Amino acid sequence: MPRPRTPLLSRERIVAAALALVDAEGLAALSTRRLATELSVSGPSLYNHFATKDDLLDAVVDSVMGEVDLGMFDAPEDWRAALAAWARSYRAALAAHPNVVPVLAQGPGRRPNALRLADAVFGCLVDAGWPRGQATRIGALMRYFITGSALGSFAAGFPEDAGVYAADYPHLADAHRLAEHRRAVDEGAFETGLEALLDGLALRYARLPD
């Protein structure tokens, strides 16, 4: 039989299948055996593209980072507006793939998309006049805030049984209704926090030496 014009496997195909598996079933479901089954290949063939499972997981997480828009940093007129647009895009990517957030929170490591992201944020801040040390801390702060907002749902954490709150938590009398409004609560909390964070940074920026 003639050889196929394109290989049966590629890094891109493996990463896409792995991400789909993690999205559907969580990080614990990802194994070379399971992934090989999903791709209808033998397990050892995966190692031609990824030496270890950790290498594969890094690539999966970095593919999510590749979904974050960085275009606002190309020629930003205002550092605050650029950070706000980037934060919303970052959160949207994490909201689409919440199961990767625990791994992503460990830092960029050697992941190319994650390093491009960190470079773009830092460059924007330094070009705007922030001292390099403060720019580093602001980049870290933004990542903490965004990844933290994607780790779970505040609204979904409350039972829908009103009786849980009636006797002992009088200020939470309506908490059982929060789950109905999960998206509005979580997105509203993110926007409130983002605005407050950027307001505080703007005050610090105004006090920088000329």
C-alpha cells in the first residue's frame, strides 16, 4: 500500500484530542492509553511526539493560552484599556476550558504561548512608564486575579435549599437563588473586581515620577 501523504499523527492532532478529553472528563482522565484509544493508534506512537505525559499536558495548557487575544498590545494607546481587554479575553479562554486552570496556575514554564503572553503584558506596562519591578508584580497580580476567577463559581457553591440558611444565616436568606443566576453573578464579580483592580493601579500610576 502507498504511504499516506500526511502522517496519521501530528502534535496538533494529539493536543486537540487531549484537550477535548480534559474538557469533557477532567485532568484525571488524561492518560497515554486513553488518548491512544481516542485517536485509534498504539500508545507508543504518542511518544514519537511527546516524551512524557507532562510534556503533553504542557502543550495542552499552552494551546489554551494560544486562544487568548494579544492584539490589544500591538500598539496600545492606553495601558489600562489594553489590560482590561486582555483580562477579558484571558478569562474567556479559561471559562471555555476550566479543567486546565489548576495546571495553568503553576506558571508559564517553557510554554511558548504563555511566555508570549507574559512578554506582551510586561512590555505594555514598561512602555507605558511602569518601573520594571512594578510591571512584574502587576503582571503576576493580573494572572492571580484572572485564574482565581476561573477556578470555580461563587454562585454555584450555595445549596438551593432555602432551609439551609433560615435559622443561622439571616443575611443569606436569598442565597438559595444564586445558582439560578450563576453566570450573571460570576461575570459581574469579575467585572467589579477588574474595575476595582485597575482603578487602584491607575492611582498608583498617577503617583509615579515623571
